[in-house]
Amino acid sequence: MSKLDELIEELCPDGVEYLPLEKCCNILDNKRKPVTKSARQEGQYPYYGANGIQDFVSEYIFDGIFVLVGEDGSVLTKNGTPVVTWAEGKIWVNNHAHIISETEGVLIRFLFHYLQTINITSLIHGNIPKLTGKDFKAIQLPIPPLPVQAEIVRILDNFTELTTELTTELTAELTARKKQYEYYKDNLLTNGTNVPMKRLRDTCNMKSGKAIKSVMLSDVKDAEHPYPCFGGNGIRGYIAELSHRGNYPIIGRQGALCGNVNYATGTFYATEHAVVVESLGEYEQRYLFYLLTSMNLNQYKSQGAQPGLAVGNLENLVASVPSLEQQRKVVGILDRFDTLCNDISSGLPAEIEARQKQYEYYRDKLLTFPKVELEV
């Protein structure tokens, strides 16, 4: 039997009393003050709204430990539970978030965890979703004895801390690997004085794709739209026809990410905003992709509201042409780094999601209590 089981068996074996929220905490909504963005003075104190920090301001109106719950606007999660934020220290809170503090007999951290388990969908009304003060105050919560609350908080905070530590460690690992990757890429793609330099027009074939209508695209890949469609910023969607078959670097020539380089494999379609690059024999296609990514092509874009890259300007760029044998060695090394970085990148959100689901499972289980009916 766990420590929590022992505490429940000793202190509340038959269940716990449920109370309205207003009897479980201090509700401080009447002390909130909204300030328009134009009237705020920039400073060090967090300015909170319905879903967290909106700004930093020069003054504060609260100082302590608080739980904030979205009142209007962003008030529901995808699970129908309220948007709950933990806030400490000197803060400013506007009128889009309810604010509560601890009262005797109920731990504020216990309320923080429990409020995230309640489905409040039926309490939200209006064109702009709103959790009114009246409905907020009336939310029913189980209030076990303080030792039980404290043990539940300890367990759930431990889950939260482990998730935070994992995220920090994996993020640091990913950052280190990316720096290592960039270092090796820059060094491996820098060749000595004996390596010939040639214009890209003499070593590559560069052609823009063909224009399409947006109605031709599908957001999902299916039997009728099996081919990825590349635009200026990567894959735009999926399309019924193909324009290329093979492995090619693709340069975005228009838009916000003008000059970015993708690598397309297999069958695909390229629009007029994408430049498909094909080696004429002196480059390995994969080496050419790494070479182009190292050239910071964005610096050659035109100025204006809609920046662009002219194919003629790209063709006039000069690059080194090492032997095919050397290129294959470089590709082998960089591909291994690329795979490692991608594995960590894709694994990070999956691992965090798994930990979050584990936390939610135990949270919901630990915060479920039989209700004791009070005698009238």
C-alpha cells in the first residue's frame, strides 16, 4: 500500500466533502485591472490574460502565489477543461482571467492540479466564450484532508518536474547536435585551393516549376492526390499529377522563406515558385543539396513586398566542384548527422506527449474521490 493509500484509508476512507470553489480559495477578481496595449509601459512584471503572459509591464497589482483560470476568449483546452495558469511573484492580471489565492485548509497547488481535470464545456456561453464569475465560483471540488492534498501534490509535481527535466535534456542534446552538424557541414563543404570553381550554370540545370490553381491541391495525401507539391516554402499540399521523378534539391524562389532549400525524392510536382536543380554530372544530387543549403541563398533575393530569386542570378553563383568520391564521403557524414538530428527532433515531442499523457492519467486517477453526502 502506498503512502497515499494509507493516508486515504486513515483520514477519509468513506470519501470526501465536495465544496463550491468560492469556499476553497480567495477569489481576487475585483482587484484585476485591464490595460490597453497602447497604455502599457514596458517593464519587468508579467501581464497575464486568459491564456498566460501577454506582455511585460512596469508595475504590478498582485504579489504572491496564484492560480489563473481563463474567463473569456481562450478559456477551453481541446479536452474541454479550463485554461489554467500557475503564477508567482509580482504580476498584473487583466479582466480576461479569474485569479485565486490560497485559503486555510486547501492547498493552492492542489486546486491548480484539480481544476485541470474538470470539463467545463457546459459552463461556457456567448459568441466570445466566457466562464462567468458566477459559474466559476460554483464549480464543485473534492477537498480531502490536508495530508492527502499534500501527497497528491507531491506525486503530480514530481511528474511535472520529470517532464520538464526530460524536455530540457533533449532540447540541449538537439541544440548540441545541430551545432555539431553545422560545424561539420561548413568545414566539409569548404574545399582547398586545388578544387575547381565553376558557375552553377555550367554544372547544373535549373528550372522553375509550373503554375497551378489552388483548387488542384489537397491538404492530405490520398489516392486522388498522391504527389507532394513543392512551392516556395516547401510542400504546399498534394496533387493529382507529377512533374518530376527522381532526387532533386529544390530552391524556394518566392515568399517569406525565399532561398530555402528542400530535397525532394521520388515523384513530386514543383510550382513556379520552386526551382528544381539537376546536376549535369559533376555533382552528386545529395551533395548539391548540402552545397546549396550552405550558400545562404536568401541574401541574393530581390527587395520589395514580395521578395524573389531570379533563376539567372542563381545560375551565376560560383561554387567549388570536388571529386565525386570526395562528395560521397561528405554526403555520408552529413546524412548521418541529419538522421541523428531528425531522430531527436521527432522523438522530442513524442516523448513529451507520452509524459504528459502519463501525468494526466495519474492526475485524473489521484483526484477522483467518492463524495460524502453531508447530513442536513
